[in-house]
Amino acid sequence: MLTVAIAGLGAVGLPLARALDDGIDGLALGAVSVRNRARAERALQTFRAPPEIVPLDRLAHHDIVVEAVPAAIFEQVAVPAIAAGRLFVPVSAGALLSRHHLVRRARQTGARIIVPTGALLGFDAIRAAAEGPVDSITLESRKPPAALVGAPYIERLGLDLDAVTEPMRLLSGNALEAAQGFPANLNVAAALALAGIGPVRTRVEVWVDPTITRNTHTIRVESAAARMTMTIENLPSQENPRTGQITAHSVIACLRGLVQPLKIGS
């Protein structure tokens, strides 16, 4: 039995905590860490076995540490978990792109950093293609205005998202630029870059589109082994429209894959 600690009880952390409380063979919910303790206690009242609420650095006392917090405090979760040699599961994949020292540290301590698929698709095929020559990987991400509120890139532009009446391309660049400009909105770009050909070669377009209600991502891959075009339309979380509902499901599936005797996919 592996114990799981979760940083954050928001759009990803709370559904994950509920799934663990309902029961996943081989896993037990051990602890959570939150900013608002009173709110967390109310959310945990219905749990069969409410977990302990602890400071961020004490999450590393458990076997698996899941990070689902704002990118600004990413290292407060990641550093202790990696130092303790734990399985570290970050939802904020974009925070990894500029923190290669964490991967080096994991090699020293025996920790493993496992990035869930999140809101994208086709990672197994992309990882397989990246074992050989890859000409290009591109991501076109289209989101309704509410899903981009608060992004640093939007703030720098001074753009009034409520005034946007037709699809508008906001950024055309690489995955590193996308992750920096949209740290809470485009972890998908970072995860894609990590799965494939890196953040500099992975090209990204970001669109705000008031005509859609779903976060829509289209991936195009040109490689020696295969040509791929994949599109996914995700329902935004009701609690946090910047996050797709499928992201929490992805983390749950990722954790199941760590303990189940049969695992499908690479």
C-alpha cells in the first residue's frame, strides 16, 4: 500500500482526493496541504477517512506526492518530495521546463518525476515517434475567454477578454514561451514538449475564441515513423475554467497505473 499526499484541493486535487477516499487498490490518501484550512475541512467532512492537513514540506513523508497548486509555489512541493526520493507527480508541467535542476536532483536521490498526460492525447504515440527522427510537433490551443483570465501574457497585452468577439491569435512561438506566458493555462504545451522534441522545437499557437465553450487542443506531428493529427475538446472545470475536467481523471489514471498489475500504454 502506497500513501498519497496532495498539494492543493482545487479542480484537480479534490476529485483526486475523493477517488482515493472511495478506494483505489494499492493506494491510500495520507495527507493534503491547502491554503484555506477551514474550506478544506468542510470539503473533507464527507470523506470516509479524512486525511491529515499538513504544511507543504510534510507531504514528502508519504510515498507519492501530487502537486496541484499555483506555479508560484511549485518548488515548495517539488523540492522536499524529490529530496526524500519520492514519486513526484506534478500537474504544473510548465514549471518543469525551467527547472532542470530538479531532474538532476532526482537522479541523485532516486526520486521519480511522473508527468500525467493531463488535458492532451496521444502521448504514447508521440513518445514512440520521438524515439526516431521527428521533423516537427505543433500545438494549436484554442480556449474561451474565461479560460485565459489572469494569464501573465494577457496582463502584459492589457487585453480585455470580455471585449473579444471573434477568434484572435494571441501567441505564435515555442512551448517555453507559451508556458511562461500562460503558466496556469497551458501546462499542455509543456507536457507535449517533454514527451516529444523539447520546448524550443515544439511550436505553439494560442487562440482566444469566444465562439467555443471547450478548451480545444490540436496536435500535429511529422516524423519518420508516422504523421499524426489529433484534436481534443475538453470541458472546463466548473471550479476553475483554466483547467479541463479530464485533467483530474488523468492524474487518477496515472496513479492507478503505478500500482495495477496490468498497465496499458508505455
